[in-house]
Amino acid sequence: MFAFFNKNDPADKTDVQLDPQRVPAHVAIIMDGNGRWAKARHLPRIAGHKEGMNTVKKITVAASDLGVKVLTLYAFSTENWKRPSDEVNYLMQLPVNFFDTFVPDLIKNNVRVAVMGYTDKLPAATQKAVHDAIEDTKDCDGMVLNFALNYGSRAEMVTGVQKIARAVAEGQLQPADITEKTVDQALMTAPLAPYNDPDLLIRTSGEERISNFLLWQIAYSELVFTDVKWPDFTAATLQACIADFQSRDRRFGGLTDKK
Ligand code: IPE
Ligand code: IPE
Ligand code: MG
């Protein structure tokens, strides 16, 4: 039905009709293109990150309204420390500003905050902002807003393997008893169960790569790449991405009636 999805400007479609029964439970987004958005406006890169934060607010509410159960947002990767320190410092300050201004809206929308990543390596003020937001929203039982903060999938897998190896070394687990579930439970998405794996993974800004995000968990995710840069991403773009998702035939290796 949505075969004419225009990846360049998906929100141009004004007649998007979503099937409320088939909204992806777990949507993950690689929020990319903040720097290029700013550069195109002759602004410093951090202006793009600031605008990107406003997009996070809008898309959180939009996803919650659509009935998404888990929204995972890739906010800072284990590789992003390679950036100039001014930019890193600004990115570390963003969660503080975000939660300072947005926790009341999160509560109003019944959204619970979660975080995955090596948060112990974040500056103290960032850690406090995140942990306070988790605490303040802990009774919300609507959508989970899951930030990937100092997250990298390979590091996550190494940590997971270490955890499993320790259980084996301590005699609590036999190697033959290690299953896919054991791995699921050792990864940072374990607390999201039963929605560990994204149904839909979106990457903005025209880059078509995964950049060390959820490598195990996206085995059967539907991937949507849009040229829209994150600060320009709107509720309508999200709806268009979900419409694209709904047009896909998810076979999980099996067969469906479709030829
Ligand atoms: C995404 O935007 C935000 C982060 C990675 C923190 P970028 O900062 O990567 O923007 P581009 O890719 O340089 O345009
Ligand atoms: C991925 O974007 C990380 C986040 C969105 C947080 P990057 O901009 O860091 O990815 P690369 O460097 O283009 O692969
Ligand atoms: Mg980028």
C-alpha cells in the first residue's frame, strides 16, 4: 500500500494511514545529521544538537501517542568520545537540559525513562540527571523512553560474554546450557523484555550504516533509512517511517501467503 514511500522526503506524503494494530512495539532510532543540519545553516555543530534535543521531545510524545511500547534513541556512542572536547562536553550537558525541562511532560505522558550504556563513564552531573529522571518516572507504565548513552554494541557483547563466562567459571552455568535467551539476558536490552529487539530501526540523515548499534538485537528488524536530518524529523516523518514498516512482509525466515 505504501510502495511509493519517498525516502527523500517521507513526510511529503499527507495521506499516511497507519494500521493501529500493527504499530511497531519497539522503535529504535539512530538520530544522525545534527552537525550537517547546523552546517547547512552556517551555525556551529552544537546548534544542531540543541535543535535535535527539541526533536527528541516531539518524537517522544508522537511515538507515545501512536502506541509505541519502547522508543530507543541512540544519543551517544562509545566512539563519539573521538569528537572535539567542546562538542563532547555539550553532548554531555544535553541530558541535563533535556530532563530539567521535560520530566513533567514525560510524567504527563506516562513515559518511563530508561538508559543503556556505560553510564558510569559519564560526567557526574549527567549521571545524576539520568538517574533522577529514571527515579522521577519509575511509576509511569506507558511507553519506555530508552536512551543509549555511551553505548556501543561490540562493547555490550564483550561485557555480556564476560558475564556469561563468569557464570560458567563459578559453576552456575554449563556451556551446553547457553542459549539465545542466555545471550539476550546478558545484553543491555534485557530490562526491555519482552521488547528486547527493535521491530523498526530508523536512521536519519542519509547514512546507511549501523554504527555499532544493537547488532544482536536487529537480526530481524525492519530498517528504514531517510535523508531527513534529525533536527528536521517530525511526527509526520515518524508516521511515514511506520507506514513503510507496515508495508513490509516480515517473514523471519519462513514463508507467508504473499508471492
Ligand atoms: C548525531 O548527529 C548526534 C550524535 C552522534 C551525537 P551528528 O553529530 O553525528 O551529525 P553529523 O552526522 O555530523 O551531521
Ligand atoms: C551514530 O552516529 C551515533 C549516534 C547517533 C549517537 P555517528 O554520526 O557517530 O556515526 P558515524 O560516525 O557516521 O558512523
Ligand atoms: Mg553523524
